[in-house]
Amino acid sequence: MSSEPKITLLDIPSTTRSKAWNPNTWKARTVLNHKRIPYKTEWISYPDIASTLKKLGVSPTSTDPDGNPLYTLPAIVDLSGDAAVVIMDSLAIAEYLDEKYPERPVLPKAGRALQYIFEETFKRIVGPHLGKLLLPPVWNILDERSQVYFRETRERWYGNGKPLEEWSPEGPIRDGHWALLKQGFDTLAMILDKNGPGVIYVAGGTEPTRADMIIVSHLAWLIATTPDDWERVRLWNDGRWGRLWEISEPWRAVH
């Protein structure tokens, strides 16, 4: 009989088949999977995130737009040592796992700064446009308790009280958001093409790094939230994103 995994990943459930959808928690999950670290998932609905992390003794990451302490997922609980270790935030989790489990690093020491630069670049040229398209339909795949919390907080924090349905309505506004997203992926592909023909990974070479997992995590968000839109994105930039998705299958297990 196999022993219980010592690491628990705290994630936000959806009503999709795999439950996993959130790009930030995917960034932690893909690292665990790539490094072949045994773990299990504990699913935490949005209204329970703060109380769960407080009980674990975690400090908030920042403050929310209302000025209250902000607790976010992903987080991991590692029970492999004498005392429990709780890490919140996907980058902090990757740094911790690479330090404790150095095999198959996702933040390689050679050129490590590239990983940090890449994430900031992705946030700037792709993240905002993807958010405009995907944040509103996230509501559709959440459980009932999370739906209430998500709508109330997102409309107040980011929408100036505007209903989610009005953020990116079908028609010229949503078409414009798609055009901006396409431009972002075009820019990203142009940068990555500097690695040379046939090179799929951001850092080059034959092994993926966290940078590749950031891209895959956001593709997973798209596929979970608006699956019909995947076909167009899959084919962008000569199918680069579709190829990355295919080879990332081992990182996308849900345990």
C-alpha cells in the first residue's frame, strides 16, 4: 500500500470534470507534476480561503482593494519534515520546491533571472487581455458559494459595480479584446522565435522551466473557462501553443 502524500496543494474547485481551472494554482500544480513530487489536492471554495489559511498560520499576501488582508491560493502544506511548512504564492512554491527537491528544476540556476523577467513580460503583454476575456465567464464554472463571492468581489474591485456580463459582451467590444490578446501572443511568439526554429521551450534546450508552465497554466484557464475558444488559440503562431499544450500533458495531472 502506498503512503499518503506528504504535500497537499490547496486549490479552488470548479464544476468542470477535472475541477482545476485557476491559472495561478495551475502554476503550482504543473511544477509539482513536472518534478514528480507526490501530492494530493484539497479543494477550497473562495469564501473559505481566508479562514483556511489563517488557521494554517499564513500571513496575507497583500491587501485587497477594500483594504482588507488578502489571502490567495495556491498554497502548499508540506508535512515531510518535523514541522509543517506552509507556502503561499506560486512563485514562492516553485522556489521552495526547487530548493528542497532539486531534481528536475523549474528555476534553473543558469539564467535564472530569465524566469522572473519572463513572468513579468507575460503579465504585461498577455495577462491583461486574457483577463478581460476570461474573468467574466469564470463565474459560470464555480460552485454556488464561490459564485456569490466571486461576483460580489470582482464587480466591486475591478468592475466599478458593473455586472460581469457587461465586461466583455459579444460584439465589437469582445472582438477588440480578442484582437489585443492575439497581438499579445504574436509578440510573445516573436520573442520566442529568437530561440531558433523548432525550439518550443522558453529557455531553449530539452527541458521545460517554470516559464513554459506559466503559458500552459493560462492555456488551461482558457480551456476550462471557454473551451470553444481553444481551437482558434491553438492554431495561432503556426500552432506553437497547440504543440506546447500537447507536450505539457504530463504536467497537467490532477491528483
